Amino acid sequence: MSLIALIGGIAVFLPEPVLKRWLKPLVAFAAGSLLGGAFFHMLPHALGASGSGDRGLLGVVVGFTAFFALDQLLEWHHCHRPPSEHIRPLGPLLLVADGVHNLLGGLAIGAIFVADVRAGTAAWIAAALHELPQEIGDFGAIVHAGYSRRRALFYNFLSALTFPLGGVIAYLMSQRVDVSFVVALGAGNFLYIAGADLIPEVKRAERLRETAVRFVFFVLGVGVLYAARFAAPGSASAAQ
């Protein structure tokens, strides 16, 4: 994710019309991939491995609610907009919130890797697709808060380092905690980001063509993660 943070920062230097044209479709694609990752990879494992569907569903609700609380507490919102459209100086608040978000994401995806490498890979792909438009928006907000572009890129990179830290923590704790419950928490995280953060940003468009393009990208995001179920030998039969 640190590499994604750097790419997102570099992307801010693209011409404004290019960002305006492609940022929303990328957000729609990320929303679809997060939903696909949650429904096709994380939830089946969490509900099947937990031995109790109720426990897995509880984990999803707790994960969803926890991220809603974090969103409200930190007044955190991923503003997936070109830099010139940011109007709030988020600054250090955004860096802290993004670091916490990446840490929790690393914990969830690390737990999925411990349980199932194929599902973990799919979840990581979904998270990476979400990170690119997020980092573009976060970088723009940090610059708007008064940081130089170089410092903003550096601090954004540092906040992304908490993601691999979360993965290491998940691996070290895998023998002591219920991994399937952590996976369920991660699914709740994915569902919250997609449903409460990303989709509301792309559902309104000025032109019908823009709406159609965003919908197509959303479906593509779901489809890519569905296809990932069959990426490994024997996975198609296991998914049925």
C-alpha cells in the first residue's frame, strides 16, 4: 500500500481534466471490487469457518459499526476529488485517520491470508483498487492544508506503512485469536467503505453518459473479484 500511496501522490500532478474524467469511474470500480471482495471471498470464509453463522454475522456488524464510529469520531471522509475541489484543511487529522484505517485494513487482510492465501490475495487486490483514488484525494487534502507537495507525499507514504504493520501483527496473533472473526470484521470494513463512503460519491452525475460509465466500472469491479474465485486450480469447485 505504500507504493499505492506514492502512485496516488504522483497522479495528483496529472492535468485537472484528466483527474476529473477518470477519478469517479475509478471510485466506482473500487466500490465494486470492495463489495466483491466482501461477498465472494471474505464472507464465505468467515461464515463457513466460524462454525456459527451468527458469530460471523456479528463480526460483520461489529466491523461495520466500528468503522462508522471511527468515521464519526475523526470526522473522516475519503474525499475522492481533484485537489482544487478540496475545501477543508484536514491535515494531521487525515494522516492519523488514514494511518489507523491502513492499520486495521492490514490486520483484516493479514488475517485472511493466514486463513486462505487465495482469498487474501483477492481481498488485497480489492483494497489496493480502493487505495488509489483514496490516496489521490488524501494527498490533495494534505497539500490544501498547507503542506508542500514533497512533505505531503512523504507523510502520506508514512501513513501507508501502517498497512504492512497490521499484516505482521495479524500473523503474529493468528495462533491466539479467532481468525475467522477478524475476517468478518474486515468484511464489515469493506462493506462500510463501499456502501457509506464510495457509492454515495459516484451515484450522482451531471450527464447520463457519466452515470452509465460509472455503473459499468462498478460492475467490472464486482466482476473482477468474482472471477478471482476461479483463479486458482480447483477453486471453481470449491466456490460452489
